[in-house]
Amino acid sequence: MERRSLGRTGLDLSVLSFGCGAVGGLMVKGAAADQQRAVARAIESGINYFDTARIYGDGESERNLGRVLKALDRPAVHVGTKVWLRKRGDVGREIAEEMDASLARLGLDGVDLYQLHNPVTRDGRGDSVDPRTVRDEVIPAFERLRTQGKARHFGFTALGETSAILEVLDAFETAQVSYNLLNPSAAAAVAPEYPAQDYDRLIARAHAQGVGTIGIRVLAGGALSGVEARHPLGMQNVDPIGSATSYARDVDRGRRFSVLVERGYAESVIEAAVRYVISNPELTTTLVGLSTVEHLEYAARSARKGPLPTEALELAGAIQGEFVGQER
């Protein structure tokens, strides 16, 4: 599988990465044997980055990934996890404690990538964090973890308000970016009336600053599968991120891309969605969420087919243009 450089980190990651989150659910609620088989198959397929977080199953994802990596004799893969600040006072102390707890669950002395998971907004209300807190408190705490050898590199999940995200972009080495067929704005300019959050070419901006990008929501939380039904292991209610205001609307728009299948550019919309995001050479890798080993194998086969041809990308763009002016 193709590998790309993760910005200025120096890490080379497979274009497809293993998401251990709760949306797919395999690494949170799956059977232990299936979890181990999936991770082993991923490594055999050339996948070398595994992404988890404490909030995925309240630590279950980290525990399960740690158990599997130990059973597989610590394969040479990269591991990233995240901190979700609960904003209970001392940010630096909370980050240090959360790091130690994550490492204990993973059974590791350090991780390759540690990421701020909270959204970034101007006012920092609710669960979000404001740019000043990021620069004055989060980044210094992360640097202390680097000095202690607990994390090699640092990033953030680039969700929240676009202007606030762009303000802190240069403070990090990596950014997780919402990017898919339903919302191309992280890579291309969109009309003001496009029914999705405008991420203002975030991927290109990150690339110009040497910030590695990790695609998230490649399937829009499952909406680009074309069905509303959820796998029993997955989250049964998925709020859209950066796209429509309802999952059902995302599913409806996602079905429009079946023309890519009808014209022979892909065997399914799922394949088209995976190949669409890896067609952007400035995106380092994209995470895929999983409910089964079969989901993994299908995504890996899709990624190995490489980028979509130019004609397919132009057709996808034309379909996206038809969404302009529609209700979000």
C-alpha cells in the first residue's frame, strides 16, 4: 500500500489507516478474536497507523488495541491516541494525567502521536477549547510530554470553527480533517451556498505549513454506504460532522454518487469514497472506521486500487455542484 509523509513529523504512513473508534465499534465492542484478526490483517495489508482515544468506549478501545499489539509481539506500527479535556482546572496537569492513563491502557511507554480531541472555537464554550488556551496551555503541556519521551509528535482534531482551527494550525504537527464526497471544502473552494461547513481548503493550508493531515469521516459516519441501518457494533445514532444537519440527509445525498458505480469508475460508493479522498496527494492518510474484519479488507482493497481517474473526480465535482443552494 502506498505510503506518504506525515508533514514535518518524518513518519511515513499508509494512505489508509485503522480507526479504532466507536462509530464502527469493532475495537470497542467487538469480540477479542475478531479484534486481533482485524489488526493482524491490517498489518498484512500494509496499514501501519492505528488511531485510538480514551473517549472511545471510556478507554476500551485503548485497552483492546494494547492487548492485541502485545499478543502480536509489538509489531512495527505507529500508534496515536487523543486527549479530550474535561476542563476541570489545570490543563497541563489534566493532559499529563490523561497521557499516563492512556499509556497504561495501551501498555506502551510512549505513542507516536498525541492529539487534542476537543473542537477549537473562538469562545471555548462547552467542550471546545479556544485558541489562546491551545497556545498557552495545551502546547506547553504537549512539549513536556515530548521531553519525557511519552509522545513523539502532536496534533489536533480540526473540528469546531474554521477560523479558530486555522488560527492554531501552525501550532501542531498534524491535523485530523473531515473530508469526504459530501464535503470537499477541506481541499477545494466551495460556493457560499454549499450545504456543509466550509473548511476553507484546510488540507492545502496544512500542507503549505508542513502539517500532516489525517482524513476522518471518509464515509461520513457510514452515510456513504447508502443505507441508514447501522451494524450492531457501531454507534446507532451518528451526528453528521461538517456535512448535512441530519444523517438521513447525508445518506440521501450519498446515494447520488452511485452514478460513479454505474459508469464503471468503482464497484460501490464505498470504494469511490475511499479512493476519492486518497486522490488528494496533499492528504497523508485517511482513517476508516470498522465494524468487521470484512469492512477492513474491503477498504484496503479499495485503497490499493489507487486514486480515482480524472474523469471520475470531475463527475464527483459536478454532483457536488448540484448540492449548492440546498438545505443543509
